[in-house]
Amino acid sequence: MAFFRKMKKECGDRHDIFFLADNTTEVFNSFKTNEDFFLFTTRSLQSLNYSGRSAIIYQDKSRESNPYHKDFNFTPGSTDLPVLLFYKDRPGYDYYWIVEYDVRFSGAWRSFFSAFADSRADLLGTTLTRYADIPDWYHWPSLAVANMRIGRESYLRGFFPIYRLSNRALARLDSDYRTGVRGHYECLVPTVLHHAGMTIEDIGGEGPFVRPENRNRFYYNTPTSETLAPGSFVFRPVMARAGKQHDMLWHPVKYTPAWRMALRRARAVLRGRRRLGAPAAPQDEHLDALAEIEKRSTPGRDEDQHQKHGGR
């Protein structure tokens, strides 16, 4: 919520800012009448009637197999669907920025958005990469666009914790999704839009779609790495805070309670002692208490709420 309030304070005079939230389990019921919130459920996502994307509800067996996904209600790689639902409800905007909760910018957000005010790109995203450069990427097999006659040489992959879509791009996706195409949205969206002749632009980095003046300007990473690390904008590792370099995008930045940090440090010390062959320290009652808190804590606050790269 703090991030949302910060964004609203910094940019609310120039942009309409909304909080999109999954209310399938009714955890956001208290915000139903708040106009700043756009709540959706798996049922409302199914109302979009995209035949290739109909398997929206995340089945328990699949969810339980990945500890990062235990709080997901809809299938990984489908976070474009709430955006399309919002677009169909509020189709009056020329462009739609999507910023996930674990993205940070080490500068003024209004300055970041202003840097792309003159861009007419239909898709602005990060790490836009061709199939030939990452043929072993984990999510290529999910892409099914045979009815559009798109060859693998034209496949594109992006990394979209932050991205922007034009109104006409969303209209095109809505239309194409009705033909039955499917796949993880980070390859489906750029591949379909590029095939349709829409303008694709990278926010930064070193890829083939970035403006020369924006090369490594707003983020840097390693597109051929499974985790995109090293870099400022990666899938893993998780960062406790944004880096010190100014005017850069950072991801994933996740809140970690002080008690959890203390527990991790204590465990690291114990592991270090054992590697050095030192006798294990007596079991500490405080450490036991922290472990019990961790066991009982409500999941989700610092877990991966977003269907991520490689694991999403």
C-alpha cells in the first residue's frame, strides 16, 4: 500500500492511478467502494472468453508443487488478463502503464514516465529478446500461435514487471486472444503485437529494441541468463531495497520483516560454524521463537506474488 500511496502522491496530478487486486478470496472486500481500486476475481477473468486462456484457475496440485506459488489464485503467466479486463471496463485511455508491487525506481516516478511521453510505442517493456538469442527459455513451449502462422524466428520474449500498452495494442490482443492463441504473456504479448506490425520499444538495457539514447539508461541486466542476473532489473535474486544508482529501475524489491532478517542471519551464522567444524551453538530460545513466528506468519507478504521469469 505504501508504494501505491507514493505513486499516487508523485504522479496523481498527471495520471490516473489504480490499484489492481485479485479479490478471489475476498481479502480486498473493504476496498470495494474505493474508486482507486479495481478488484477482479478468477470468475471475472473467465468472463473475457478467451478460449486459449480459459484455464485460469490455478489447480491446487500445480500450485503446491512450487513454494513461490502457494498464494496464487490464477495461473502463472496470465497477469495480462486483469489488464485486459481493466481496459474493457475503462477503454478511454491512450496508454496503460502497468507497474508491479515489487518494482522500484531510484528517482522521481513522474520523471520516468515523462521520459516516454513522446514515445508512440504500442508496447514498452524490458528485456525484449528474440528467440534465436534465448532458444532454451523455459516458457517458449507454452506459446501456441500456429493459427497466425508465426514462425519461431519471429518469437519475442519480454520481462514485464513494468510495461506499457497502447489502446490499440490492447484492442489487438483482445481480438487475437479470441482466436485461441495462448502462452505465457511475456512471450505471447510481444510476439502477437510484433507480428501485427505494432511498434515495440525497450525501456532500456542493451537489446535490439532500445533507443540509442536509452541504452542502459533506466535498467541493465543479462538477457541470456536464466535469472537475468547480474543487473538492476532481474528475476532473481530478491533485493531488500533498491540500489544506490540514481534513476534506475530495480526488481524484485520485497519487504522483509526485521524478525525474518534476524532469523536468516542467525541461521547463516550457525551454518558457518558447522562448515568450519566448530561445535554447534546451544539451541537459542530466541531463535526457536523466531522460527515459530516464521512458521505461523501469514504467507504472501514477502513471497513471490507475481508469475515470474523462469519460475512464472
